[in-house]
Amino acid sequence: MIYTLTLNPAIDKVLFLAELQASKTNRLNRTIETIGGKGTHVSIGLKLLGVSSIALGISLGDNGKKIQRMLANWGVENRFLHYDLDQMESRTNYEIVELKTRVCTMLTEQGPILPTFMTNDLIAQITMTLLPGDALVLTGDASNVEDKAIYSKLIDVAKNTGAQIYLDASGAYLKEALPSSPLLIKPNLEELSFLAGRDLHSEAEIIQAMQELDSFGIQIIAMTWSGNGAIVKNGADFFRVEPVKVNAINEGGCGDAFLSAMIAGLAQELPFIEILKTASAVAAATAESEITAGFDLYRADALKSKAVVIQIL
């Protein structure tokens, strides 16, 4: 079984207006409410691609209950630990979409700091749940967690169980997890530059930085490169994934969709280039969507024929 983890889930409110004007009253065209949090997005993407997963996480208050209902509406099983405590509520994020320029601006709440007793409960739950051959998907920032070693502890649990790790984290959480040899990591250009200790600009520099991580025994490094697509290392092989050109409306959640397609393809043991083409297509279909969660599967299938993957080494 594949388990996704979201430590800081959210309700995303997407606000549409013609153009944001500073220091003026801005009238919204409309508002859409959807689910936020990288792990929840991955579970939704897996569901759409025909792969089962169970969403794990911590939810708080009425917002937390709403998040769980949203997951159920997508057909995703969740086993979130829920707490009703005074002044603790799962966060709300706001995304401003300017229809005239297609510019998207995200305003995110930090979310309440999760006390150690909650993450201890989560570690106990995952310890009792994981079985050999399972996969644990660790995604997102953990700055809202009192226990700063939470990812390291969860990775240790997975390794001791014989479960695979897929990691999409940033900063110290990503760097500290490298010695545990996750099966896959998905840094963006900024995060890979952080690992390399220098700014990366060219394809050659990116490839060199990925090769410098060989000592950690990470099978797949997928570096998403915004409008430039992605560069992916699989063992000793390198691939460039060209971006599929679409009329993007909302680019939030594209990286999560890309990751979900990679996990789904690996679970289904598909050829690697096909996995990358699907990942490129679902990311593009997500960019065409107004919301940050999910994508139109039929549109993704149509866009797959336009996906270009080139082996460069």
C-alpha cells in the first residue's frame, strides 16, 4: 500500500479577479474552495491514475473535519489523526488568480505548531501501519512541527519496516533525509541548488549536482524546473522532460501531480519514459485547471501525445 503524509493540510480558497490593483478595492469574479496540502494532492492524483493510497496526516478543528470530507469526496481513504483543541485549526490558504495576466499569487498561513504529543501519536500510528513493501510519501514543509526531527524519525520507521520512501521536502528536511537513501526525491531548481551549495543555471550544472548525490544511493532524482519542464536522473541515466505547452490558468499543484504520476507509474511497473510522459501530461492538465487539486484525466491522456522526453545521458 502507498501512504501519503500531510503534516500541514489546508483549505485552499482560490480567488479570481481581472487584475490585482494595489491600494484599491478589488472585486472578485468568483471564489472556489478546494483541498490544500502536498500529500493530499498526491493521493488525489494517484486515485485519478487508478492507484490506491491512504492519506495520513493531522487535522485540527472544524477545518480539519472539512479537509477529511474533501478527501472522501475525491474517493481517497484517509486515516488522519484529528484533534479538537482550543485555538487550533487547520490552516486556510488563499490563491489569487489574475484572469487578465494569468498570474497566480499564493498567500499561505503557517498553520498551528503541532506539539510533540501529536507527532508521537503519528509516529506510533505509522509504526503499527507500515508493512514490508509499502511506500511512504513524505511531502511538504514541516516547519509547523515542534519536533524538528519528525521526518528523520518517520524515515527510520519506514527503513526499519522495509518500506520505500518518496520524499518531496525542502531545506534542512531534505538534506537530513539524504543519508536514508529514499527511492525518489523531487527537488525544484532552488532546492537542488541548496543541496549543491551553489546556484545552478545550466543543464550541465544540474546534471553535475545530481551526480554529486550518488553516494547517497538515491535511485531517482526528479528536478522540476518550472516552465522548463524537468530533468530526471534514474540510476546513471538522465532524461530531459520538455514542458507541454498549454493555456495555464493555475499552476498550483503541478509539482504534486507530476510526483503522483511518477509514483503511480513505478507502482504499475511502466517503462520509465512512459512514466515521464504521463507525469508531464498530468502536470500540464493540472495547470489548465482552476483548482490546485486533481486534474482532468481525459485531458491528461490527450496531452500525453504532446509530451517529449529525451534521454540526454
